[in-house]
Amino acid sequence: MGADEYPAPVRNTLVDQVYERLMELLLDGTLQSGDPISIDGTARYLGVSPTPVREALARLESTGNVVRVAMRGYRVPDMPGAKEISDIMDARLLIEPRLAELACERSDTRLLNALEQAIDEQDRAPHTPDAAAIRKYHRADEHFHRLIAEHADNSALLRAYDALGGHGQRFRLFIGVGVQDSACAIAEHREILAALRRGYGPEVYRIMHSHISGVKERALAEHAEAQRRVTGRQRSRRRPSDSVNTAD
């Protein structure tokens, strides 16, 4: 198998750059839930023409990171709730184990080395709650999974994978918890890599399924904890008049 048969994807078109910049604005909180996104205004802000902005927003819409409202243009959607997080993870459970199994059938030294490098980058990334740290960790994590997805060589499954988007990372930024499961996630990635090196597809399927199940469980636990904190803050901020006996 030739070394150039599976070249690393290069995302360097203007549309790709605008897409990445918009994702940064979503992750760092510049664009918040409910905010409208003007194509012309964004183009001026980024110093580009409206065309790449329009194409980048269409791509973000396909992942659910922005929504288009009839006659009103694009806006930032609300943060995912527990049901949406669960739905996204259930979709990943259907898609990613099979992608990993297919990638195992076509595994080569180049893929294995690239995956090892992605894990090392993930391990070096800061695990703090700020947007820059979340973005750096997310990119390393996403790179690991994308390498596997693209190496599976199934365009239909890859499109389904792409449609899942970056909701989990925006959720983490919104609740201000940062990356809490890095130790678990990195250890699980190393288990996936070890299984790929052994080259037995069903084992790779099982370990990837276990990994996504763990991610789902941890994400829902983080969401529940965030909800408890929000409820606690709301109670602590009750107006004085709320507790005053108003009976005449």
C-alpha cells in the first residue's frame, strides 16, 4: 500500500478558513445562543467576500452549529439539552464503531503513527475551562476520530459523521467546566490504537463502542451537574421581595 494513498486532509481553502473562524467565535463565546449572524456583517468583520461566509454558514447549518430561520437568516442555536446530547451520542454509537472496524481492515503504518501523534497532541493540550484550551483539546480529539473516519473509506458514513458537528464542545464552554474527562478519553484512545495495531476488527468495534458509551455517560453527568448549579444560582439570586410576605 503506497505511502501517498491516504494523504492527510488539508483544509486550507478560504471557505475552510472562514468555517474554522466561525467555529472559534462559537467556542469562545463571541457568538452566543440566540445571536443573529449576518452574512454581510460577518464578511466585513473577517475581511472576506460574502460568498465564503455563505458557504461556511451552510456547512455549519448541516452540523447544527447554526440554524437558518425563514426570512431572518442565520442565528446561533440554543445549547444542547440532555435529550439532544443523548441523541448525538446515540448516533455516534451507530456510526463510529463501524467506521473504526472498517479502518482496521485498511490499517497501515501511516494511520497508526498519525493516531499516536494525535493522542500525544491531545495529552499535551491544556484542560482548563477557557475557550482556547477547549478548542485546542477539541481539535486533537477531533483529529483522532477523523483520521479513523476518513481511513474507513466509506463516503456515506463519513457524511453522517460530519453531520454530528461540535455540539459537545460548545456545551462544555457554555457550562464552564472545561475538559473534565481528559484522562479517561486519552486512555480510551490509546486502547483503540492498541486494538488497531492488533488488527482484529471486531475488537476495534467493541472498544470504540465502549469509548463512545463512556463519553455519553460523562457528558450527561456533566450536563446534570450544570443543571444543578444553574438551579442553585437561580435560588440564591431570588429578589428580596420574593420572600416578603405580601399579604395585606
